[in-house]
Amino acid sequence: MPPVPPQRGGAQAPSVTQKLAMGAMMGGSVGVIIGFIFGTTTIFRYGAGPNGIMRTLGQYMAASGATFGFFMAIGSVIRTDAHPVAQEIYMRSQMRPMIIARQAFRRPDQASSQ
């Protein structure tokens, strides 16, 4: 298998709209799953009501998915949006410390006694 060709210009960070869409998709999928769980539990406990099982379950899933997706989208943009200088300072603070070997050093009073 041939090696992957190098990319020019380095890796590109996702744009704000890509971050927003990714957060909305992640939040929406988690919200739909949570809505399915809570909707199923509610239908088992209290019945489907006049709308029927599928419509009631769909309403729970849609409401939960939309709500959680909205907040996750906003949160992902806020969390990843930072000033480049602040990002550089953070990246430098996460670097491992550089250890330099100690050089032989003689004090002037020790050099004259030999």
C-alpha cells in the first residue's frame, strides 16, 4: 500500500459552521435516543393517549432531539471558539518540560585551591 501523500499547508481546523453542525448532529442523536427511552417509559406507565403509540413516541423523540441538539450545537461552538493567542498559550502550557543536563561548574574559590 503506497504511503499517504503529504498535505500542503498543514491540517485545517473545522470552521464555525462545521462545529455547529457537528454539535447539532451529536446532540440530536443523543437526544433522540433519550427521547425514545423516556417516551417508551411514559407510554408503558400512562398509555399512549389519544394520539397513539407512534405519534406520542415520535413527539418525545423529536422534542428531546431538537432541544439537546440545539444546546449541544451552541455549546460546541462556544467551547472551541478561542483567540489564537490564548490557544498558543494553552498549547505551550501543556508541553512537557525541557530537561537540560547540568554542566560541570566550579566556583572561583574551588578553582584556586587546586
